[in-house]
Amino acid sequence: MDPSTPPPREGDHPPDGDLAALFDRELTQWGLRGDPHLWREIARGLEGQPLPTAFWDVRSAVEREYERVTGHPLVDTSEPLRVAAFVTGSGMSDGHVLPSFWVRTAIPILIDRWAALREG
């Protein structure tokens, strides 16, 4: 350990499980019709990655997967983003995800779930 790095505090350890576990319980409300598909794809991409010790690492991991799946960085906008892989022929918002939903709702929920696992 680097001598300038403070020793870990009690409770500063990653909880058991992987990041995908945070996605096990799907939400009951979504931004647009593509968001449940994106939820599942991000969960698949995070399988096997250990739960981090810091909440911002949860946010960063989800943002990386969001960009990998959609091809666009996650920004807080209410402008829908069409993801061709999520098109099913089911209406006007078919295949669209709502970036602001991820920034303002989904990621905070995932961070809350992470914190609950951490506290045991």
C-alpha cells in the first residue's frame, strides 16, 4: 500500500456480488420503450464485475455500458435516443431510450441499491 494512501476505514470493502445484481429487480416505470431493453443489456455487460467500494464507480460503470450499448455518451437531456437494436415495432417511442431517465432516475436507484448492499 502506498504510504500516502490512508488505510481503509471499517466498512470500506466491496459488498458481495457483482454489479449486475443491482439490476436483478426491474423497475416498474421507465422513460421510454427502449429503456427496459437497455437496462437488461447494461446488466449483461456488468455481469462478473465486482461491486465497487465507491458510489461514483457504480455511476461510471453504468455510464460506460450505456455508451457501449447505445454508441453515445450519457448526457442529461430529454432528447430521446433511438437504438436500432431495441426496435420491436411497438409504437412511437419504440427503440428509443431517454438519457435524462438514466441520469435522474435509473442511476440514482442503482446507487441506492448498491448502498443498501454495502450496509448489509
